[in-house]
Amino acid sequence: MGWLRRAIGRPPAADDAASSRRTVGPGERAAAAEEFSVRAGHAALPEVTGPADGVLTGAVIALVCFGVVMVYSSSAVLAYSRHDDGQHFLVRQSIYALLGLFGMVVLARFDYHRLHVLSRPILVATVLLLGATAFGLGKSAGGASRWIELGPIHIQPAEVAKIAMICWLSYSLSKKTRERIRSFKFGFLAPMPAALLVIWLCMKQPDFGSAVMVGLLTFVLLFTAGARLSYILGASALALPIIHHVVMGSEYRVRRIVAYLSPFQYRYDEGYQIAESLMSFGSGGVTGIGIGDSRQKLFFLPEAHTDFISAIVGEELGFIGFALMVLTYLVVLQRGFRAAFRAVDDYGTYLAVGVTMFIGLQAFTNLAVALGLLPTKGLVLPFVSFGGSALLVNCAAVGILLNVSRPRAGAYSHQHEEPEATPLGATPVNVRARVAQRGGIA
């Protein structure tokens, strides 16, 4: 109750002395009820006062629709060859897009404060699914076991694990005071077992890209919450020898590094994908050769509709089309960070930063690989590449981000340092604002 006494402006001693000889006012009753409900895990939710970010919504819908068009353009020949149906991938991507956009709308209207109840069960379920794929119960393809097959539906637990980690870690950090976050034991070390378990299970599949992504997202959220930079840099330094061992201990990863350094020297070997991707961008020029007219998709560029779909965009729509696509991603990132800055509490801020970085890191990695700036890695381009699990997870993540972006009563500036936080990240500033709205003492 100490933080509540400070919030209503009374010292503890005076409060204790007066409690036996005066009537408790309505403002203090409201504040006490606020504290009880927050500590019980069902705090009164801040009132939503406006709609979700329309610019962010429009940008994501544009990317999803653009992805459906480009999936059809890049996969029609392959679909006819494999399935005797040129629209095979188009139909599936369209269904995924409709389901994803529907889920995005639902989550945009589902108050993110209620997610904290689900964050731990979702993370546990995801870990179990990751364990199932890592130990031979998943579907194998391309030398890795990353999918769980449920009839026509293929689930990739590693995609869900990234969002599960963001939700769980955001809530975990929002419960801590800034002093505890800056401590090594409670702020930095406490979330490491869960993060390392997810990373290890990703590596067992093996899925090196997802493992690195989970690690990066963990460090980003710790940095955002205020963990000491020395701890993050120290952990990164300790991870470098492990990463070096993992990469250099795998023959195919070493070949990818060599091919990345000299793609045209290994034009018909490990450097084939990067070389063909660069040729796609070069063929497109400034304005492109026209949508649907790509030559590289005629079995020259592998994975043209998934990992290297951006190369087909560059070939068919040229530099201008590619630049507009990148600009749309930048709009998504800008609006995401805007939502994080304007969030009503720390929990919303951490969620928004995590989701924004999740989308941004994936987009950057995919585009960098297609442009030959990074070694080949199997990360899809968010909203554009073919893939049901990735598209559904990305749309769900944006739905959470859209809900955070909705204006709420009691928003406060993050420039003020507050010494104490409740389990939902609601500081005394929030409590005082809500008490004042109810006509009590502020």
C-alpha cells in the first residue's frame, strides 16, 4: 500500500494515525479498489477513446493484397508444373490472407491488457509444439523438421514462438520496478531460461534464423525496459563464440558464407540463389519488365514465391516498385514505434516495440538476403511471401499492435521516471489520473 499512499499524497504515518478517526473518501476507495483489482490480475481497463491507427491498417492491408498478387505472379508456372493448377498457390494465399486480416481485426478490438492472462499458456503450448518438431514428430522438408501437419494445414511453431515470447516477456517486464529491471538477477537473468529454451528448441529443428530472431527480440525488449546495457553487451559477447561454433561446425552453413562472399564464383553451386536473385534485380532496371513477365520465375530462381519473392518484385516492377514496397514497410515501422511511444502503460509500450521489431527485423533480413547483403537464410518477407503460418502470425501481431495504437484515457508521457509499477505497468501517475477522473483525490 506504500505506493498508493504516495499516489494520494499522504505519508504512511499520517495515514495510519488518521485511519481510525475519519471516514474514507470516495477517491481513496476508488484508488484502493484500483490497487486490489490490479494486484488480483483484473485491473479496470483504460477506456478506449478512439479508433486504431488507420495509416498502419492501410499499409498492412496494402502489403497483404500486394503479396497475393505477387505470389500468383511468381508461382503460376511452378504451380501448374507441380499441381497441374496454375492457381494452386494463389487460392491458398488468398485464404490465408482473408483469415489473417480477419484475425487482425478481431485482435485490434481485443484489449491487449487481457493478453497477460494468455501469455504464459501460449508460451508453454508453443514450447511443447517446438519440442514435438525438434524431436522428430514434425514434418521434415529441406533437411529440417519445422512443421506440424494437421491435414491440409501446416503449422510452424517457431513463428508462433516469436510472438509468444514477445507477449510473455512484455508482461514479465511490465510487472517489475525499474530498480528490479536494472538488477542482474531479477531484470536480466530472470527471463533468460525461457528465452534460451526456445532458442535451443529452434536450433534442434534446426532453424538458426528463428533462434537468432528470438535472441534479438529478447535483447531488444530488455533494452527497451531499461536493463543495463553492460549486461546485454556482455551476453552478446558471450554468444559470439557459440554462434561461431554453430556456423563453422556446419558444412552447409560454411558453404553459404563462402557463396555469400563470392556468389558468381559459385554461380552453379551454393551461390546459385543469390546470383539469380541479383540478376532479377538487374533485369528489372528502373521501371521493371512488367508484372507477370518475370523470366527468373521460369525455374531459374528457386523459392521465387517464398524467400526470394522480393527479387521478382524488383524484376517485374523495377526499382520504383521495389522502393515503394520498402517505403510501405518503413511506414509500418514508423507507425509501430509511434504506437509504442503513445501507449498508455509500459506493457503496451513493450508489446508495440516487440511487434514492430519482429516485423522490421524479418523484412530487413529477407531483403538483405535477396540483395546479397547477408548470407542465405530462410526467413520470409512479412505479408508478401507465400506461407500460411507466417502470414497468420504476422497479421495477429499487427492486430495486437493496432489495439495498442488505440487512444485510451489516462495516457501519460514516458519521459517521466516513475519509481514503482504494478503488474500491468500502471505507475502512480496512471492511478492518480484515473482517481481524478472518478472525482476522487489526485
